[in-house]
Amino acid sequence: MPNEVLTVSAHCPDNPACIFTGSDMRIEVVIRNTGTQAIGYPLDYLQQRGPNLRLTDNPSERSQVLKTGLADHALKRSFTTIAPGQSVALHSIIKNSELLMFRHEFVDVTAEIGVSAAVRVGDAEELLAFKGGARVKIVGRDTLEREGSGAGGGR
């Protein structure tokens, strides 16, 4: 049931096109309650630990799972209520060194972001498993310039 009432999306808050310029990339993950009951979500735990992240180099299809942080496990039972129609945001950073691990130029990476957790639906005592995720494509400015130059277009 939680997979039907919570949706997950992700974007780069200060860089809507997610263009890599050599700096760390800020990612905002939005978890929205599309159902009719309040959902208890362990936001503090996920914020402290960070989402699951897998980076895939699009041209080579090589991928790497990034490490998550350590978090206080007691926070797994500390719930932030997401009312119907409301959302919460989780903030994460992908370091520039992580984006450059596949190649040192022409960055073309897809970040797969997972925010699985045990959630509380309404007033239920039993927690339910929620598994959600989103993808963000991150492309370097140098990659865009190279692709934009095309045939006959030089620098």
C-alpha cells in the first residue's frame, strides 16, 4: 500500500538542468503523499543516513553504488507525518569526485536514488515497507558543448 500512496521525485534545486560544472551536485528528493491517510515517514533517519545512490555512466553503462552515512537507528521509529497532498524533502550531495570517477571529462551520468523505509499508514501499529526511487540525469557542460558542436560546428 505505501508504494501506491507515496511518490518520489528528484531534482537539482539550484541547477534545474542538472548540469555538472565541476562542483558538488545538490540533489533534493521529494516524497509526496498522494493517498487519503497521513503517512509517518522516518525523514530524520533518511536525512542523516542519506538515500541509496547508484551512479551509472551512460556511455559505458558502468555503475557504482555510493556509500550511505551512519545514522542513529532509533530515528527509524521517529516519524515525520506527511498529510494527504503534502510532501517532505530530503537533501543529498553527490561529490564532484564521485561524478568524475568514470571519466575526467564529458560527464554523462544517471543517478538512481532510493528512499526505502518502514512507514506508518494512518494510526496503524504495524509498519509497512515502502520502496521508492527516482532518477536524475547529470551532464557536464563540456558534454553539452561537444554534443552541440555536431557536424560542421567547431569551437
